[in-house]
Amino acid sequence: MTGLLKDVMHDRADSLDAPDLDVAAMLRDGDRQVRRRLTGVVGAVAASLVVVAGIAVPTVLSDDSRGPDVATPVVSYELAYALGGTIHDGSRTVETDLAINALVQAPSGYVVADRQGRVHTVVDGESQQVGRLADPDRGRLVSDDDVVAWVDAAEAGALSVLDLATGDRVDVPIEDLPGDPVSPNPGSVGGAGADIVAVDGRTVYVPAARGVLAWDALDGGDPVLLPAADGVGAEVLQVEDGEILQVATSFEPQEVDGSTTMVQVEELRSGPDLLDTRALPGTGGALSPDGQRAVLHTRVSPPDGVSYYTTVVGEVGADAWTPVAPQPYDSVLGYQWLDADTFAATASISTETSARQDLLTCEADTATCTVALRGGGADSPVVATGRVAG
């Protein structure tokens, strides 16, 4: 649950000044997640794994009901970002002596990564190093409230999980992970040869060759394999209150000039596991913290024009989706929920001579937005998605 739209503005790089709101890494990595390799459906998984096919696992996964009568408490956040060593969190600012390059916010404080990939906690204004990203260029911090996870560079690489509120921590060597962990970057080695795709409550999700591992490592639980369908690659984007947002990739036959060609098909889907799912409109997005809503985006790339993003918001189980299109922006992308009703978005407006990107807060009920940060400053903000800024 990292800046964005830099790739969009590259289409006009020869004629425009550099975009002033550099949050491109979030979307670049997000699109890479959607489009990267078809995950293999082969590979042995250690005998100790529990394989789950369409059933709940209350001992490992979130045991809170997703119904409206027994809802998981939702923390409300202000829109947060970092400029240099300063964290801006609504009207509050926190000064650090770090060059912040990745940021997540939590009820108890913040976890950040600096430009060298060093991971620090920031609590009550005090920073403390707690690790180092295995991949300082593409690594990320993944969090759900106070529980934060990352792939650490320690020794041959470790999956590190920290509870910022209690101080509980576990570091699991990558080589000890069951099954076949999948790297976000094919060809990478060591600690960068594994990934963490989501944290939901105290459950950490690690991609594997046959699906995704759900693991409450902090409490010593056994990993659970949530398998993908046969012949389908599952790319988990986010998990919130048991609802899994994924991109399902498969190959389908298509007739072309009298011959049959296998065509790769990608579809955004959500559900309680990787099998019992429903299709969603878009190529990526973010779930609300209660898993009931989603803000979804689609990249549009005209053959003779500038790429842009469209965004919609709605109930995950409904068929109606409301466009999020505040004027005068020509590209809008929702990237983070601040509570169950409000999300943050980046929005760009460009002409033939200039370009600007702003940060917005938007209300899901009305799809209306307010400018939280107007682009144009000398420094580019690092938004609180955990992804290393590009």
C-alpha cells in the first residue's frame, strides 16, 4: 500500500519544462506490476504450506468480518508527503535530518527510506535506522497502519516486518521462505529476489510461483498459499480487510489472418482470494481500508497524442462507477485512501508550453476534489505510498 505521471509527461519532454511534481515512481512501478511477466504456474511449494482454494483462513488472514455490521476500525489520515527531510502531514510538519525517498504513515509515526535505501522509523520527532532496502532503487515499504514490511538487505536478504506501535519485529531470511518467492525484477539476486506486495492487518503477502503467500509472521503463524487458477498469473496489488485486488494474466487464442495466435490478456479483479473474483474496470487502483470501495485508473495512450489517466470510484461489488474528473485537469489518478470515504489523487494539467501536477484530496461519495498541494516548487514531493521516488 509509490511519484507519478512522470512517464506521461515524457511524451512532451522536448517542449516542456520538467514536471514539478515528481511522483513518477509510484505509477511507473504500479504499471510495471500490471504488465510484467506472466507468473509461472509451476514450482514446488514446501510441504508445510497450507493450500487454500476459495475458503477463509481465520488463523492467518484477517478474521474481522467485512460486512457493515462488524467493520474493522478505520484510521483516518491526512494527506502526507515529504519534501527533502521534512514530512508534511496535513497541517503538521516533522523535521528530520534525512533525505527522504520513500514514506509511509502510521498512527504511531512514520517509516521512511533515504536515498541510500536505509530504512528509518520516525516517532515523536526522533528517527532511528532499522534496516536497509535490499533494492534501494526499486524497493518499497508496504504497510497497513502500524505494521510495516520490506525486503531487507541483511545478509542474503530478509523479509522484515515491524509493528511500530509495539516494537514487535521479525526478520525471516529469504532463503528460508517456503515455496518459490517471485522477484519484482526478473534477474535480480539476493534480497531483491523476493517481494512484498501487501500488508493487511498483521498478515504479509509475498508473491510465489503458484499464487501468493499470506503470512502472519509477527505472531509465528504458518504461511498459507492462496493459489491462482491454473494457467493464470496473479499479480496482487493490494489487500484490505481480506479483499484482494489483483491483475489476472492469461493467454487466449485469437484468429489473425487465418492463423491462431495466443494473445496475453490482463484483467483487474478483486475478491476474497485469487479464485473467487469479479472483474473491475481499469488497469490498476487502490482499495479503501475497509475493502468496500476502490478508486481505479486506466492509462490511455492515443497513437498520436499524449498519454493520460482516467480515474473512477465506486463500490467494489457494484456495477456503477463514478468518473473523477475535476476541472481543469486533463489527467487524474487516485493513489491512496486516507479513510473509508476520502482518497488522494495526483492530477496534471499541461499545455504546449507548460505542465503542472498537483496533489488532491477527493470525496468518494461525490467524486469532488480539493487541491492539497499545488505543484511548482523547486523540490518534488515524496507521497506516502512507500515506493521509492524516481
